[in-house]
Amino acid sequence: MPGDILTLQQASELLKIDADTLRVLARHGKVPAMKVGRQWRFDEGLLREWVRERSLDFLVSTEGSRARGSVATKGRR
């Protein structure tokens, strides 16, 4: 869902990460961003969706690790 267009500084404040870190992520295509001239711009809605997706991926991978760990622990008892 499209939202407001944010500057690098605004997006870094939204994500609570350093602006230089966000610039590197944008440059490497790790975060949804677009370049306008020499400046990065970020769609707020896309950034929020990106965070949600990463959070869900983390939860799924964490739950999978716990499940594998508990099976291995049961075998040792």
C-alpha cells in the first residue's frame, strides 16, 4: 500500500536505524527505495510492509529453530 514519500533521514528515524546503514541497504537493494537524482526516497507504506515481512520471516525461522531444538533435546534425555 503506497504511503508518504520519505527522505533518507525520515526513513531512518521511522526504522530507528542509522541513516548510513539505511543508505547501504538501499544501495544493495535490501530495502524498498528509489533514487531521485542523487538522493534516496522511501515509500512509507512499502517500508512498513518490508518490516512486517521481515518480522514474520524471523518469527517463522525462530519457531522452526525451537522445534528442531526441542526434538534434539528429547533424544538426549
